[in-house]
Amino acid sequence: MRHGKYPLLAAFLLPAIGLYATLVISPYAQAFFIAMTDWQGLSSNFNFVGFDNFRYLLKDSYMWNALWHNILLMVLLPVLTIALGLFLASMLNVGDGRGRVRGVRGSAVFKIVFFAPQVLSIAIIGVLWKEVYNPRSGILNGGLRAIGLDGLAKTWLGDPAVAFWAVLAVMVWANAGFYVVLFGAAMQSIPRDIYEAAALDGTGRWTTLWRVTLPLVWDTVQVAWVYLAIIALDGFALVQVMTRGGPNFSTDVVGQRMYDVAFTEFKFGLGSAIGVVMFFLTLSVTVLALRLTRRERIEFS
């Protein structure tokens, strides 16, 4: 019976491993190979060019512009989203500002409202906010004009100086609700005695959030940071729906650059090279984020 467990394990594992190898590992391997060619995607003819595609990317100003936007997103999106998520989760779960350990009135309703964007696909979010930002019929400019702030109305997605920040705001809006709920769940696991002791010592809400809550939910913040950094490194879907990298490449990201090169210019070899670069960037960012945010685990009973 002991020897019979290995065939049983193999019977369960081998089909799953085979599917994973076929659907995940094989496309990665093909992308690495195609990145070494000048394949145009429309025929079976191609030439092996070695690392020429990667050398070209090193000198491509459009690629560096897209990468710079991804770097900005990797810095700003996690910071803004985590800060907003921690603040809102603290308001909803920890204190009502009068020394009592409870959330604000109606916190359950607020959680539902904040989490609502998570049930929408990225495509729907992009289309929705594209209409919100519409310079003529959009609710944002309409609201500004209604309260007499006509000078603040802009062509949000048509102005190169504003478009990137408009897209960033949508990314924060789309992700913050999930982390409000995630951080709220982590805060619920913290013993109430800790907050009560802080309230008795006269600790303010901000100090409690920074000195008490943050260290105790740091493991959750670390996971959030990694996920948000990966989302920021991609950012393709939202950019594709809202701006397609424009205007004047002001919202271009690496994923959008890969799409344009492969499916617009039909340079699949070069597009695959960009995909390989994204693979290693994502891997590096994940490892770096885990190392930078690693700290001693705080346990409580």
C-alpha cells in the first residue's frame, strides 16, 4: 500500500504539470525564442538576429519613455493606494475619534461602496472614466462648471500635461477599495486591548495608525505593495482603453509599447523582446519589493 501511493500521486500531478507546462511555460519559452528573430507574425519566414532586438530597445526613446511612466506608477500607485487604504480602513474599523475602539457609523455601507469597483472589469472602468473625463459631456467638467470653477475644467485625457495623472487617479480609485477591505480584515485580528491601551494613554488617531496599526498589519502591507507594483508595471489594459498611450505618448507604458510594436507595426520579434524585458522587470521588482519591505514579524496573543 505504501508503494502504491506514488502512482496515485503521479496520476493526479502529471496532468496538472503537463497543462501548466503547455499553457504557461511553453509560451514563455516561445517568446524568448521569437525575441531572437525578426518574425513579422504574418508568415512562417523569419531570420535569427540574436540580441539585435534588445540592442535596439536600449536606443529606443519610445521604450525609455514608456519605462519611465511605469517607474512613476511603481512609485506612486503603491504609496497612494496603500496610504488611502490604511487611512480609510482605520476610520472604518478602529476608532471613532472619542477614545472608543469602533468604526464610524455606517462602516458596513462604506465598505460596500469602496469595494464596488472590484466587481467591474478594467475595460468597464476605463470606458466609465473616459466618459467622466469627457471635456464636453463628462460629469467632472460639468460639476466644475456647475459650481463656478470653469477655469479648472480641462481636456483631461487630451492634455499631455494632465493625462498621465488622470490615468493614475483612476488606477488608485480602482484598487483602493480592495485594500480598504484587506487592511480592515487585518485590523480586525488585532486585539482590542491594544487600541484601548493606546486610547487611555491619550494617543491620537494619526499616532495610533502610524505607531500601532501599521506595524501590526505590516505583513499585509508588504503583500499589497508587491501586488500594486506588479499592477503598476503592467497598466496596459487601462491605458489601452482610455488613451492608447496618448496624447503624444504622455501615458505610454511598456505593455502598450509591446502591443503597438507587435500588432500595429507587425514586429513580433521586437514585441517579444519587450515582453521578455517585462518578464525580468516584473521578477526583479517582486524580489526587490519583498526584500525592501521585509522586517521582523510582530506576533500577539
